[in-house]
Amino acid sequence: MIMRLQKFLSMSGVCSRRKGEEYIVKGRISVNNKIITSLGTKIHSEKDYIAFNNKRIFFSPNKENIYIILNKPLGYVTSCSHKGEKTVLDLVNIKKRVYPAGRLDKNSKGLILLINDGDLHNKLLHPSYNHEKEYIIETFNPVGDHDLDKMAQGIMLDNKKTRRARVKRISQYSFNIILKQGINRQIRRMVQKIGNRVKVLKRIRIGSIKLSNLKEGKWRYLNSNEIKTFKIESSN
């Protein structure tokens, strides 16, 4: 089967397509013993010799998709591998390979989705699908009503104004925020822009998938209704 190299990596369970593109650019993938750095490279899944970090990858498309929700604790990196760091995959004891759909930084906690569905993974990361992500934020200093309104209306980051958000006060030092985009460290940077700092950042929902009472550090498979609803959301 002829396909793009990053699709081969995803279908073989090595990583997501986006992460595969990163590995390719960094020169960590070889095809027939030649390092490949071009994202447009196409390969034959059965005939070509493809290696990641000098170890051969055999084509093994996922026959069964897996969808997992994890309550990430502090101190874990949202990555398949990160030298010298604990990753979210260290918390999930299954044989089949899954990878994170989206990120939470090391000092944040809460809901992470781990899947091996490449198509859904791409839709989750693409801003055009408008998946809501809901967070509870606690700050070091009190948050004024004007500050909450500024974040709701949008704040300039990287010379662009963030999309409108839904913001609701919880207490003098905490608030709930719902975003439809995923700029790097967006919430922390928004809070810095209003002259404050994040003390606690916890994600509690992605789309219709809620963290609910799942304990920190624990995970479970999504049930069939959750998967069905989430796929419908992702197709709109």
C-alpha cells in the first residue's frame, strides 16, 4: 500500500501523524537506510524498509481502535516518550500503542484522551472542528471582574487576538474557562497578560467527554455511547 510516511507511522502505532512529522523533520526516520526529512515522502508499506531511531517498523494497522480517558497528575509529560521524564503513557498499562490527543503541560492536570484512531486524532487537533475544552483555574492573586471579561473577549497573544471564551467566576481566586482553540500554554499566558499567575490548571472536559469523578492518576476506556457521541461531534 502506497501512503505518506507520517500516515504509515500513525497506522503502525508508532506515534500520531503530527508527531511523525516532527520525527521526520528531525531526521529520526529512515526509508531503505536513507534518512528522510521531507514531509511529502511516500512509501510502500509492504516493500520499503522503514526505521525509527534505527529500529525497523513493521506495518501493523490498528484492527481495533482504543479510546481512553486519563486523569493526568502533575509532573507527567503529555508525550509518547521524553528522555528523563515521566510520561502519561507510564500510567496506562495496556499492550496496544496509544498516543495523546492534545496536550497538557507538565505542571497542569486533568483530562487527557489517549487513542489510536489517527483520523479522530487529527480532527481533535485541528481548530476548525471547534472542540470545546473546559478548565478550572486557580490563581495566586485575586481575579477582578474586568480581568475575567478581558479573557472572555480575547487577549492578544503572538500578535493575534484569542478567540472569544466563556468565563465564569468560581471564587475570588478561581474561575472556569471554556476555549475552542489550543494555542501553546494559552491559559497561563492569558492570565499573565492580566497581571496574575496560574496556581492550579485542571482540564475537566473535552467536547462531551467529562472527567467527572475519575481519580487522579487513573484511567478508563470510553464507553460506546461516549465514543459515538464524540465521533458525531468531530464530524460536524
